[in-house]
Amino acid sequence: MDRTERFYRIDQLLHERRIVPIEVFLGELEISRATFKRDIEYLRDRLNAPIVWDREAGGYRFDKPMAGNKYELPGLWFNASEIHALLTMQQLLQNLGPGLLSPHVDPLLTRLKLLLESAEIPMDSVEKRIRILRVNARAYEPEHFSPIATAVLQRKKLEISYYTRSRDETQDRVLSPQRLTHYRDNWYLDAWCHMRNGIRSFSLDAIRRVKLISEQALDVSEQELDAILGTGYGIFSGKEVKWAELRFTPQRARWVSREAWHPEQKSRFDDEGRYILNVPYSDDRELVMDILKFGPEVEVLGPDPLRRRIIDLVGQTSGIYGG
């Protein structure tokens, strides 16, 4: 923890325990005796903390503050992940429709507001100065979520009508739902498809009809689900894993080299400062979309089918503009 966090922990321990031996401070803060001494001196001299050593009690304690000396800790705010989680939670609760949680939402929002604001930073300033933007989120029928979630948790089969965008057709399918996945601001159902006799992911916004079936769902192990859905790039599944090799320009490398495309990715810089990224994939649809958005700043080095697919799509795009 940094120095400001240590100050707050010292203050907390003194308020909670009244008398705190130095060994407790050293263990809680995980610092040396010399560092602790410097922290105490700073709290006393700079922040007017009325901390004294009580020889009889064998520890530090708060004394009565001297007249005119106000003791106040420096401001401590949330880190990036905490503020993202709290503000996202607040937005989700504010947009929550009528349901089982409705009576409990207002107390939760009140507690979140108390967490997010302080005397120095009112809540309206937090909402005005920090934004959480959701992009590429597709709408789906809310009434479909409840029976799907019920089937997932109660281990029941589902009958759905699913719209396949690539073929512009709707099919009825029987599924054994395994889990719900929230990915890139959209919900997906990972399920065993009895028509395809395999694991598939279904986007909830493409489900047109849902019927809960009383028949028990087929269970697929976590290991098998992860082997099919977790090894490749993105949300699309497949057992045959291939490796894409992408080469980014030195300029684009400044951004991409700090991005995590896949947990198993491999990367390096070549002698010219270009960034070489290797990522596994099984179905190339999502990977192709992510490659194309970089335009001339990335080149697919392999495998050949992926490289030819990108060349073909770039040619088609060029043809639209008379290239």
C-alpha cells in the first residue's frame, strides 16, 4: 500500500484498538520500523495527529488534540477498478426495470451514493466528472432473459427460435443451457445444441422465442466448456485451434503492445520496432473484425487462409470506393 493508504490504516487501528503496539502496526502495514517512525512523525508534524506513545500501556494511542490544531487526513479516493465497479453498479441499478429487486434498489442506491461521495466531493460532481460509456451494446427482449436464466440455474432444457444473421434465417433449436456470459456489453447463452450435437454460443438479442422445457438438461463439464469456448479468440467456439500472427507498425505498437487480446497470447518486437502478436483462434469472425479496424497499420503474416480472407475483404472494400 502507498503512504496515504498507510496513514488511513494507522488512523483506523488507533480508533479501533485504542492502544496499538508497534509490532501490530509493522505486521498490518508490512513496513520496517524506520518507515513506521517516519510515518508517525509526518502524521504528528504535518497533519497535527495527536498520536502519543503510552509507555505504561505499551503502545501508541490518540491524545487529546491541542487547541487550534485540526487533525485531518489527506484525501483518499478510489482506484480505477473500484470507481468503475461502483459507477457501473449505480448506472445498472438506476436503469433496472420492475422486478423482484425493485423494493431493494433504492436502499442500495443510497448506500452507493454514500460510498461515492464525501464532504469534499459531492455525488453530482462525481457523476458530472467521471463517465462510464457503454458501446456496441445490442438490445434484446427482456422477457427472454428470465426463462433463460431459470433454465441455466435449474438445469432445464430450452426450446428457442434463433435468428442467424449470416444466413438471414430463423431456426427452432432445443438446447441444454450451461451458462450465461456477459461479453463486450452483450449477453450470450453457452449451451449444448441438440440439433448440432455440440457446444454453441447464442446471442440473446438474436433469440426470437423461448420455451422452458421440464426435461433435465444435459450437463457439460467446465473443462469441456473451457476447452471449446475458452481456447480461441473471442466468443465464437471451435475445437480446432489455429494461431494468427499479426505484425503492427511501430506507431500502432505503442497502443497494441499494452492490450490483452487473449490470455495465451505471445508477443515480441522485431528489429524495426514492429510489434508481432500471436493469438489463438478457432472461428475467425471476431478476429477478422478486430484486424480490419486497424487498416494499413497491421499485416496478417499467417496462417495463409486468414491472410487470404483479409486480402479478399480489403479488396472488396476498395472496390466499393472504385479502387
